[in-house]
Amino acid sequence: MPEKTYSVSKRKSFFAVGPLAFFVIWISIQQWPSTAEAAAENPNDILVITNKSVPDTSVSQVVARDLFLKVRKAWKNGANVIPVVPADEKLRQDFRSRVLNMNSNDEKRYWENMKIKYGLGKPSEIANNQKAVFSVKNSVTYVYRKDYNAGVTKIICVIPPSGN
């Protein structure tokens, strides 16, 4: 009876193409922006930023809303949240629309109600809110991406323009 012979496949495995080809593919993957990075580059993104003392590294848009409405009052380490709102009315209007789902009258009524029921006042309004957050531990604010000074504070949430 004749012996059976087995042929070895002549196809090369992915890694058998050589280290140079593998390196080129690896570099290509590293240089390709992820969807999150590509989406996060819009100058009209609203960035929720904190003082570097804040232990939270990221929050959802819902949590960001709760921070500025004083529903969530502490960071994960137990320190009190200090929300600061910008004086820039256009930015505040965009934030109200995108995050709070309110208009200016709704927000006014909300803070009147919070004052009456719980003695809570609205967050402090500061013209240079980014500088304030840099200086005040446990503080949080928001800015447009185009106005963000990298390295001074940390980004914990990115809110793209409506419709994106």
C-alpha cells in the first residue's frame, strides 16, 4: 500500500512576510486617527475641564450635567465639586442647549427653585473661568476647544456640536 504524502501549504502566514512589512503595517495603524480622536478635533466642541487635583478622569455628558446643576456634589474621592461657569454668553447658551437641555429661562427657573427648596445658588460666573479652574482645587468648568489651553487643566468630557 502506498504511503500518503501530505503537502505543506505554500501560503505564508501574516508574520512570515518579514519584519519590515509587519513594521510598516504597525506604523500605519498607529498613525490612523481613531474615530474618537477625529471627532474630538472640532474647534466648537465644548470641553468640560477640571483642576488637575480632581481624581475623576472622565465623565459622561449626564454626569457633566449633574455637576453644573449641583445634583452631583462630590468627586469620587469625596471632595466637594466647585462648578464655575464662563461669562461668555454664547458658550453658556451652547452648553445649556447641548448639556442642560434648557434655555436661559428654564435655567433661571431651575436656580430659583433650587434656592427656595435647598438653599443652593447657581455656580459662580467668572470671566477667565479656565484660569480660575487652574487655581482652585476640585473646580470644574467648560470651554470651547478653540479656547482651551492644553496642559493647564485636564479634559474629562467632550461635547460635540449639536448634529454631530
